Amino acid sequence: MEKVSFQSPGDGEALEFYVIEQTRINGVNYLLVAEEEEGDCDAFILKDLSQEKEEEAMYEMVESEEELEYISRIFSEILEDVDFTM
């Protein structure tokens, strides 16, 4: 499982997550990431906000309830053995 680092825009703190899955919906890339590599833990859905020509990707956590539910259902279908609880 790939481990990625993100820099918090507020305080510059480095955050590390494991990428569980990624998908592209309506031209937007989404990552399902978790704090731990295995077992039960918090997971987050990140949305790529960067433009195609930018060298570095810029992600933010999906906070819209409607978008979060929709993307969670997509990831649930992709990952049949993963159970999402909100």
C-alpha cells in the first residue's frame, strides 16, 4: 500500500496517510486514505483540486455530506470487503 505525505496549509504540518484506493469521477480524482495500513481506523476521502498542468497535486478533504455519501458508495462498490461507517 502506498504511503503519501500531505502538508497542512494552515500550519505546514506533514500528515501521512496510506492510499487504499483512488478513482476518477466526472474528471475529478479522489483518494480514499487511512491513518493505518491495516485494521479498523479513521479513513478520509480527498479530492484533487489541482489543475492538469500543475506539477504538484493539491488535495482537500471532502466535507460536503452529499458528495461524501456519493463518493463513499463508489468506493464501497470498488472495495467489496470494506465497510464504511459515517
